[in-house]
Amino acid sequence: MTEISHYSQVWSYRTPRGRLALWGAWLALVALFVFCWQVMTKDTIWFFVTDAPRQAADIGNRMMPPRWSYLPELWAPLWDTINIATLGTIGGVIMAVPVAFMAARNTTPSARILRPLALFIIVASRSINSLIWALLLVAIIGPGLLAGIVAIALRSIGFVGKLLYEAIEETDANQIEAITATGASGAQVLSYGIVPQIMPAFWGITVFRWDINIRESTILGLVGAGGIGLKLQASLNTLAWSQVTVILLLILATVVLSEWVSARVRHAII
């Protein structure tokens, strides 16, 4: 009589080797965290860290109550900030559109030369913060609103160009082929096959970037690029904390309003 043995096999989510590799990865991550923590805190003066809550409470007491009589002096710098964001966005979009068409695979005139160049411009623009652009431009063309406008424009090229060229590459190829089959020229294919498809995305990207630029323009004055940041820097230098409160509240209200306008416009377009 043949005896049949039944062996029960226990299922496991990972193999022993996989579990060992996972534990090794966690240990390496913990070791990396400890190393980074030691590097970051090497020159830390812990007395100031432990004293930070008392200092924060002291500054908070000095910031209250806000000096509302200072508000009339902020309307002109706030208007300058909005103009910096708006004109900078317009300039950035104007420069970003041809860059986006050169970067998109289906519209670039040269995939070997112009497309890598366009991608490099997009990456370079996105890699440098607007505050750094403003710092460089203040040193080159001097302090003022122009430096802020150009800084916002140069920073906007990468953002608008990247999102726009991705929208161009995602256009429906069937519509483009249908227009091409009618014997349309390259300009006509661009005008009737690609541009109508990307216009909603274009306006949405533009408004979204304007909203971001409103926020970034508020701090450009810290490096001399004009706007309400100049008032903030002056108040911080003179330790006028009650004025700082008014400026921060005004910046917050402006950002909230720009966010609301941006959301409404994008909703209406899309």
C-alpha cells in the first residue's frame, strides 16, 4: 500500500533574500539619516535652539498690535509687485512659446540641434530661483522694477515652456493627419491642427504661472528688485515689527486673492 504524504507550504510575501535586502536597505537609510543629521548640526549652537521659543514669543508680542496707519504707504509698492508679476509673466510666456514648440518632438524644426537647445533653456530657467535671478540682474542692470520684471520672466520660461511642450506632444495626431491630408501647409497645420488643441492648456498654464509669480514677486524687494519686499526689508532692518505684521497680512491677502482669481479663470477656461 502506497502511502501519500501531504506537505503544507507556507506562503510568504517576500523570499528570505528579499527580506534580508529590505532590512539592509532600512539600515542603510537610518545610517544615512544619522550621517546627514551630524553634518547639519555640526555647527549648531543648541543654546539658541532651546531659547528659540522665548525669542519667538518676544517677537510675536512686538508684532502686536499691527500698525494699521502704515497701510497707506504700502499701496504703491503693492501695485508695483502686481505689475512685476504681470509684466514678468507676459514676457516669460512670449519667450516660452517658441521654446516650447522647438522642444516638442512633433513640432521641432531640428531634433538634433534645436530641441536639445530648447530643453537646455527650459532646464536652466527652472534650475535658478527667481530670487537668484533678481540678485544677478540687480548687479547687472541696477536695482528697481526692471530687474524684478526680467527675473520673473526668466524664471517663467522654464515653467511655461515645459508644461506647454508636453501639451503640444499630447495633441491628437489624428486631427493633425486629417488637416495634413487636405494639402495644408506647415503653418496651416500649426494654426488649425495644433494651436486650437493647446489653447485651453496654454491659458491655464499662463494664469497658474501668474499666480505663482505674485507670490515670488513679494520677496524680490529683499534683494533690491522693487515691490513690497523693499518695505518689508526696511521694516525688518529697523525692527519695526508692528509694520512687519501689516506687510505680512497684506501679502497674505494678496496671495489669497490671486489664488481665487487664478482658480476662477482656470475653471472658466477648462
